[in-house]
Amino acid sequence: MIAALGLLAGILLGLVFRPDVPAGLEPYLPIAVVAALDAVFGALRAYLDGIFDDKVFVVSFVSNVLIAAGIVYLGDKLGVGGQLSTGVIVVLGIRIFSNVAAIRRHIFHA
């Protein structure tokens, strides 16, 4: 419940203050958001399965964001940033949809 309230507070603060993202970080923000969403949906799935651990969630959240941003940064340095960004989005998208499907099955028993 605290995490949901924190998420809601963060969204509201972002809408009110409209922070500017530095130009150097703009390519990494969408990747970081998708990686964070993957961790959140994975945590929700674990919660519904009765195996949620807050330490695992925090480590997963931070490591997902850092690894995804690191892969895109490496791709930028190698000159293939667009291709690696697409790859990261596809892999994380598959994981998100897999977790959402498991959540749906758990909630609706279908």
C-alpha cells in the first residue's frame, strides 16, 4: 500500500512541478520507465502469488533500471543505440505482458 501511495504521490508531484529532463538523459528515460514498470508488475504478480519480498522488489527495481540504461548507453557508444533500445523494450515488454497475463489469470481465474 505504501508503494502505491508513493507512486501516486510521485505522479502528482510530476504533474504539478513538470520537471525538465536534461538533454543527455532523454534517450534513457523511456527505457528506465519501462524497466521500472517491469519491476512493478513483477512485484504485483509476486504479491498475488504470495511470494512478495520487499528487498527483492527494491533490488529488482534498481537493477532493472540501471541494467536497461547501461545497455542503451553501451549501444550509444557502439553506434547501435536504437537497435539495443528496441531490443530492451521488446524483452521488457514481453516480461510485462507475461506478468500482466499471470495477474489477470490470478484475479479472474481465467
